[in-house]
Amino acid sequence: MSRSRFPQGSGPSQRQLRVGELVRRRLSEVLQRADVHDPELNRHSITVGEVRLSPDLKVATAYVLPLGGQDAEAALADLRRNTAELRHLVAKGLDLKYAPALRFALDETFDRLDDTRRIFADERVRRDVEAAEDGDEEPDWDEVHAQEDGDGGRDRP
């Protein structure tokens, strides 16, 4: 068979998405109920934003963030220290052939959201968005780039 079974860039399958959501819910439940026997981990209030599974469903990467974003590295270290117990507790609540190995990473979605808000708060961007909503003509992109660069667009053809 010449085709790759999991082509790059095609995105996750429906099964990966469905199982990822099940793992996310179960992991959130376990963390909320403080089922893990580690007081250091239980002192954190952790949000599980997303879980992405490998194509074979054997590795799950959970994107987590402690409430308020404080002590993120400590929370991540506590999660990693208790990976085996978390894997067991998550698998106990799911009907899967294999319990996925858990990996943890910080969820940076909120940081990107702040960056997006900052971009939309910029007066030039707001003006362009309002012009597009009013049905006005497109902005003069050479002028926009010149204002951003501060060079008057001299280096552009």
C-alpha cells in the first residue's frame, strides 16, 4: 500500500476527537474529585482544556492550566509525577482496549486569546474592521504596511 495510513496535515480523525473528549472529561472528573492520593496535586485547581490523541490512540496529550495560571510549572510537575495513577483512574472510567499513556503540556490558548484581543484593540485594526463591516472599499495595504514599518513603503515594489 503506497499511501500513508495517517497523512500529515489531514487533521485528527473523528475517532481521535471523540476519544480525546472522553479522556478530557474523565481526567477533569478525576482531578475535580481529588481521586489521586497526592496532597500536592490536590491543592491545585486544574483546568483540562483539550486532550489530543495519537492516531493509534495510545498516547494522549492533555493541555492543562491551573486556575489563575499561577504555579503552572509546579502543577505540571505534580501531574507528571502522578501520571501512572492518573492513567489508571482515567482508564477505569472508559471502555477502551488500551489505556492511553498520558502526557501533560501547558495550555497556551488563553495567552493567544489575549494576543488576539490586543490586536483587535489596535486603532488601525478597528478602523479596518469597521470599514469592512460598512461595506467600504478595502484598505490601502501599502499604506498600512508603511505605517507599521515607519518607512513610507519605500522598500516595497
